[in-house]
Amino acid sequence: MMPALSSIPNQIPLFFRHREDDADVRLATRRRIMSIGKQRFARFSYDGTSLASVARAAGVSLPTLLTHFEDKLALLTAVFDEGWGAINTRFADIVVTSVSARDAMLSMLRVMKHILERDEDFAWLMLFESRRPALQHGEVMFSRGYLRFMGICTELAVRGQRDGSFKTVYHPRIIASILVGAAENLMRDRLLSDQESGTSKYPDDQLISAFEALVSYLKP
């Protein structure tokens, strides 16, 4: 006769391991869906990608995909949050260690350039698919990661107005918008130029010097 489970010392019921395994599998499935979604959104655009195609490429059923992401916009937003998280972590460290807000802002383009060059799929998404209106209400949806990034840049602009890096005649959010917009536009046009001709018309030294000139203009 088999002994009762409770009578076996140090015996861990099997269902505990099953729960852990299920959690690991679920996390791995979510990551695979996000990876495939990022690739397909970048290569076929948001409008040209269906959740069914993402599910097939990820090797899961559509109902399984929908247990992780309620719709296509939710999947895109999760991809953005992950990508912006890498940028925010790096940029936040630079903000803390920089002598002035000007020095930190000058590093922003370098940080974005480095990360986007390392992950071209995310670069295409961030620069071309990042402002999507929600079907429910028509308002443009932003990822939490992007909003956090703009918050860091706005706080940095406030600091810069205190330490003499930036003019005080502009609202800090305007300063942040000018610099973030310039960095995005430079990276976007560089990608388009590379796609057009295969030869970059935006060499690194000119990108950085042009951005430095803009930051210098904002100095009192």
C-alpha cells in the first residue's frame, strides 16, 4: 500500500512544481509572442500585421495569444515598454552621473543611437509606428516607457534651467520636446536615407555636432 503524501518527509506535492512550470512556460510564451510581434510590426507595419499571423509564427493558437494581449495595440504597447525600458535605464544612469543637464542632454542622442543600432526592429517601430490612435476613442496612445522618457527629459530641462544649461524663457516641456524631437528626426531620416541609397548621408560626427549645436542654442 502506498504511503499517504503527508507521511513522506520533505515531499513537495507535484502540483507546486506544475504551477512553477506553468509560470515559466507562460513567461516564455509571452516573450516569444513579443519578439515575433516586434519583428512583424517592423517589417510589415502595424496595419499589415494580424494577430493571427503573429500567433502562427510564434507557434501558439490565437486564443492563447489573446490570454497575453487583449488586442494588437496592447501587443505593440508592450513591445514599446520593453524597448523604452532599455533606453530609460541607460539614460537615467547618465542623468545621475552627469555634471550638468547640458552634458546629460548631449548624451541622449548617443544613447538612443547606440540602442537603436543594436535593435533595428525596435528602431523602425519607435520612429514610424509609435503614435497610434486607439480604435475605442481615437486618442493617440503612448506607452508607459515613452511617457517615462519624456518625464526624465522634462525633469532634466528643469534642472538645466537651474544650473544655467538652458534658457528660462521656454517651458521645460518645450525644451524636452525640441531635443527629443530633434533626436528622433535625425535617427528617422538616417534610417530612411540608408534604406534609399544603402549609403548613409548622416555620418555619426555630423549627427552629433548638429545636435550639440541645437543644445548650445538653448543655453542662456
